[in-house]
Amino acid sequence: MASFNLLLLPGDGVGPEVMAEVERLVDWFNRTGGARFEIERDLVGGSAYDAHGVAITEAAMARAMGADAVLFGAVGGPKWDRVDYDVRPEAGLLRLRKDLELFANLRPAICYGALADSSSLKRELVEGLDLMILRELTGGVYFGEPKEITDIGNNQKRAVDTQVYQTYEIERIARVGFDLAKARRNHVTSMEKRNVMKSGVLWHEVVDAVHKREYPEVELDHMLADAGGMQLVRNPKQFDVIVTDNLFGDMLSDVAAMLTGSLGMLPSASLGAPDDKTGRRKSLYEPVHGTAPDIAGKGIVNPIAMIASFGMALRYSFAMGQAADLVDRAISSVLDDGLRTGDIMSPGCREVGTEEMGRAIVEAMDRLSA
Ligand code: IPM
Ligand code: MN
């Protein structure tokens, strides 16, 4: 039986609560013999800062490097608002992305039929929605240098962030986008701001070149990122795969998330390049929602985004596509049964807490695989 080593980094806020529900699923696979998962755990974010004074320790980084996949909860919260910028909770996540070279961030936005009424858009606009935002994750303004605030006298300061992309960074993310599209509806929309940004001009040019040279059979459109945001809420079902840079991807994926009914529903996968020898990719899976400090510790957070992130790990890291489908079907089935956490609650449904939702999904796995 295939055996994999998972590193769990629950992090802060609701992170540990949603991660506990993933452990329930991991136990299910270990028990039913679908695969053998070995688990390691470590701290990241504010919890790592409280224990060690850094957002992630070298030991945890080494574990992440060695793991077959990292499962990540969420980091940050008001408690750490005043800590030094270099050791703020988010720095742990950014270091993992950068050092593991996780340049491709897949953020699917799927609207389950049962949830179409929780969306802020009309049912007919979102029902059946299935789009993939592919966000470049290791470049652009998140990491460009210089990145600094300098004192320029006269009571004035000057802040700089640098938006920078090189050809190879755009090529490799474009290829991931075209490959994803080929297994879906064969349509890529690339978004940038070439009307104002040089990095947008290059982005557009390089995506076009990769398309002509390597993927002429895939349909490719370009949209300015602001217009793309507008189209996402006007007519989201026109999209299949959206490929965009780090900052636009951050914003557009939050917009897309709300189309599905709740931020509590959105999983994500962050992937590196396949290793030349083993073909194995470094990878990290995390829900798109954050730490939700207002509801942390109450046992009411929606664990579906985290559970679906584990589903993505099955699909993209462990080549267990059927098991991943089973997880998705189990989620659909509990929603069809009318179970809801508070964030997606609607009239006539039954409101449940985090654990009950997790247990119901595992029971649905039993039922659907019997
Ligand atoms: C995300 C988050 C992160 C980001 C933060 C926590 C650094 O918003 O994953 O979308 O901006 O990338
Ligand atoms: Mn974000």
C-alpha cells in the first residue's frame, strides 16, 4: 500500500479546529486501507511566535521540505498585530511558499447546488459554477525588492513595494494553467493590467507566446484584471481557468470565494515544479479562509474548506483521484442532507458545529464507499 508522510501545520485561530476534522479523514483512510498516512505536526504563525519568537522554526521548515505534502490551517490574529514585521504570523506562510518554491496556487470555486442560495449573487448566476483561479504565488509584489519604508526627511516617509516578473515565472504558471484547462473545459483567461503596468505587458506577451508555441488547441482570452473582477460578479460561469499574478490572484480569489456561498467552502493547493528525477512536487494545501478570530475556539467554524483541501492533496500529491472524488461526493451529500455550519445556514436546514460536520462527512464516506 502506498505510504505518505503528511506535515500538519494547524496555525492560529480556527486553524486547529478545522485541522482536527482533517485528522478524522486521515484516520478513515488509514483504517479502511486506502493508503497509509504518517502524520507529523508543528507550529506556524502566531503559535510558533509565542513558543519560539519566530513565525516558523528551522526545524519545521526542514520537516516541510521532507514531507510528501503539507496541510496548513491559517495564521494571524489581533493578538500579534504589534509583533515585528519580520516575525509576524503571515511571514511563516510566505516563507513556506517561497522556500518550497510553490509557484502555482490552485483555488477552485465550486458552487454546490445546495448552497446556491447562500451566495450574494442570484441562484441562476452561480448554480453549477466550477471555475479555477490559478494564482502565481512566489513572485510579483509579494516578494519583489526593494520592499521598504525609508525616512526622507521633513516628516515624510517613502514606502516601496516592487512588482516584478521574469519570463520563466510567467511561462511556468501559464503552462500549469493550460494543462489544467485541458483536463477541464479547455479555456484559459489571463488577467493583468497591461494598460498601466510593464509587468502586465510582459505577462500578456509571454502567455500569448506559450499559447502559440505549446498549447494552440486551448482557447485563450485576455482581460484587464479590473474588468475581470467585474465579469466575475456579472457572469462568473463564463470562466474556466483564470491565470493571474500574485496580488490580483489574492483579490480575485476572495471575490470568487463569495460566489460559492461562503469563504468557508474554498480549498486551495500550492504546488512546486515536478522533481526531475522523482516527478514529485512539493505541495501545501490550505483553506482560503483565514483564522476567523471572532469565532475561534467556539466549535462552530466550517471545516469543509480544510477537508476539501485534503481532497486536493489526494488528487494532486498522491494520485488518488477516486479518493478525492469520494471526499467531494461526501461533502455534497451532507449538504444535500441539509447539514449546515452557521456561515452557510439557511431556513429549513439543520445547524451543526465543526465536529458534527466532520463526523457527518466521514460517515458519508463510509456510506458512499460501501
Ligand atoms: C491568502 C492570504 C495570504 C496572502 C496572507 C495571509 C499572507 O490572504 O492566502 O490569500 O495574502 O497571500
Ligand atoms: Mn488572500
